[in-house]
Amino acid sequence: MTQIPASLTILIIDDNPDDRDHYVRLLKKNPDMVFCYHEASESKAGLDLVEDKHPDCILLDYSLPGLNGLDVLKQIKAVRTDIPVILLTGQGSEAIAVQAIKLGADDYLSKSSMTTEGLCHAIHMAMQYNYLQNKIMEQTQLLLTKERRYQQLIDGVHDYAFCWLDREGRIESWNSGAERMMGYGAEEVINRHISLFYTAEECTNEAPLKALAMAMAHKNFANEAWHVRKDGGIFWVSSQIDALFDKEGTLTGFVKITRDITERRNAERERQKLFDRLMQSNMELERFAYVASHDMQEPVRMVVNFSKILAQDFGNRLDEEGISYLTFITESGERIYHMIDDLLDYARIDGEDDGVMEINSMVEIHHVVENLGMLIQEKGAKITWDVLPTLYGNPMQFMRLMQNLVANGLKYQPPGNSPIIHIGVRDEGNEWHLSVKDNGIGIDEAFIRKIFEPFRRLHNWEEIKGTGLGLSVCKKIVESHGGKIWVESQLGQGSIFHISFPKESANRRIAA
């Protein structure tokens, strides 16, 4: 909250010179009140001084010749809402006080009971209140401006339907893309439930309510389903519902983003028929997994691509702030896209149950070096390894494990440093002890126990690209094989990642 300025400019509008002198004497009795003042004995002179002297506060008499104080108050507030006004009267009428406050007066004082403390306090509080009110108006105007820009941007996205819903799922507003996609005018859908767009079968199964419940429980819910247009035509959509919460965690509503993907769905159906004829059941399952992951990433990919299109096609219509918003959307979307990709890898570990297989460690390390060939060449890195043993488990997961660790050793390097990475092994009886040693930037001891947590990053995205899931994937792979992973590191001294890999894996089935 602001403080009263060190020196105030006070305008006194009162036709009684004795009263004006009285106000000044009261103010001067307060040693903390440093001020200069201007006087006017009638309304016109007072209004001229408002424009000429720009006072910090106005003391306005109710009983003025010609116009009364309330009329003058109206004229002041018509041109300068930012100046606090205190109405002064000798009548002490409650009705006048109420009317004055309604017209914008910041306070009301009776001349007969006025004291130094009361007058100074009234000025102080009036200025504080006026300051806060002006700040609120500024912030409100700023929010309205941003909202208009945001609405213009959303309305320009014709391929997506944006629907804002209340807590019950009733439509509060939507964009032009929704109007085009659904066939309704805004006046036809406002306050109607989102189930309006679902098929009768889905409404019977309470699909709209379940979707809102899932979004509320998990913050968002995405799916594909049939929707119905105003003309009764049905079309296949990809949609996402995001739950909106206030700072206290209370649900305030939802936003539903929908895209018509009927053509894509039809194309996928035709393609699936071809797969059915050409592939065996295991190949079909692999393809299904790919399509599923592709569909999960598609909405994010479209946001990124469409943001880039907006920047190219409409960039000259946006100011610097608007362009920065688009850049933020694009970069955030790309990060989310990579996070989904890594998250899918992380989730798939539990689903890759191929049983125990022989792992030719030397072959898999060569695959790692081939996969990272461009990065190794770019960094001028040297990769070496011991003669590695035959292991038992999931070869693809073992290769992913080693590739993540080697890639980290390549990425997390001081500027200008040439990476040196060595993969070692030691026989420890019932298990193999593998290690990946690098000469990188190392890890602060405070974060050693946290780096295997999902999405835990020690560097920002601009410094080193990554999602924070690489080491989580490593930990999950190792633990699914019955082993352990840990790290030894010092900041600036490089890191050694240790892996214990049980030899007895060959005698059990791995739930990889």
C-alpha cells in the first residue's frame, strides 16, 4: 500500500475565508503534514485550479454560491477520477453524506466536529483508497486488453473449437471456430450443457459427465469420439477438457478444445485395413502402439505447428507482446511434445514383457555409439568400454539404458570441453557391476538423491535441452531387471553412474 507523498498539494474550495483558514491551521498542527495549498472561493475558480494545479487532494465545501458542492463534485469526477475529494459541510446531514459517496466523494466530514487528527486521517485514507482504486482500474484495463488480444487470437484459430464451461459443464462462451464446427450461433448455445454436442448413446452412458469428472480429478481429460452438429450430422473429434482452478484450488470451470479429425480417422481406418492384410498379429500390435503414441502427441504437435503458422501469417498484425506470446506457446508446446515422447517411453517399460532374452552387451553398446554418432562427432567425444559380459533381460531396454547415460555424459559438459566417457564392468559374484564414467560438469551433492525423480532437471531448457525423464527411465529399467542404479559425482569433477545387474536374471521372468 502506498504512503502519503512527502509534500502534498491541497486544493481548498470554500466560499468562507474563515473556514479556509481553519482547515489550514488544523493541518499545520500536524508536524508530519508537509503541504502547500491553493484556495478558491467559488466553483468555477476551483474547477480551473483542478486543471491548472493538479492537486493531490481536494477539500470541497458543500454550500457554495451558484453550484452546490455535489454539483462541483460531479464536474471534478467527470474529468479527474484520480484525485480524492473530501466533502465538508456544516449541516452534518447523513443524506448528503450518502449522496456524496455515491457521486464519488472519498470521505465526508462535518465542520463543527473537525479535528487535526480527523482531517489528516481522512486525507490519508482518501488518498490510500483512491490509489488502490486507480490501481485496480489500471489492472482491470490491462486484463481487458490482454483478454481482447487473447480472444482475437483464439477466434483466429478456425480449425479448433474452444468452449469455456462453468462448473456444471454449461457453455459460457466459445470462439468462431466452435461456431463453424458445430453449426450453432453463440446465442443458441450459451448456458446450454456441453452434452448438446454428444450423441444420444454417449449421453445415455453419461459420457459428458464422466469426461468432466475425469478432467476435474486429473486436471485434464483427452479422448476421441463422435460429436453431433446442429444439422444432425456426426463427425469424429479429438478433444481435450482442462479443469480450471483458482489459487485456493477451487474448481471455477472448464475449457474444452475440440478438433474435427474425421478425415484423418477415415484415412487411419483404411490404413489399418491394409495392415490387417499385410502384417502378423505381433506387427499389428507394434503398429497400434505407434499410432496410439502418435495420437497422444498430435494435439500438442498441432498447437506448435499452428502457432508457427500464426506467427508467419499474422505476425505483422501483432505487437511485440503478442509475438512473445506466440513464441512462448511454440516453445512450451515443443517441450511438452518431447515430454510426452519421453513419458511414453517411461510408461512403456512396464508394458514391454518379452520375457528373459540373452543380451549381447557388446553389440548393444555398438548400437548406442551408432545412434549417438552425430552428437559424438559434434562434441569431439571419445567413447571407450571394457569387454562387457553377456547379460539376460530385455536387449532393447538395456540399449536404452546405456544410451541415456552416454548421452548425458555428452550433453552435460563445460563449454569447449571434449567428452571422455568410459563404460566399465566388474564381476562381483552374484551380479555384474557396470559403470559409466564421464568428465562432465558433475552434480552438486545436494541433488544426488533427486536426479532419478521424474521431471527433475538441474538446468533450464535454454542451457541444456531435456525433459527430466532420462534418468527416471534408467532407474525404472534397472529396477525392472532386479538391479540398482546410483551415482558418484562432484561439481566440476564429472560423474560415475553405477549399475548392479543380477546374474540370476536368467532364472526368472522379467516384468520389464
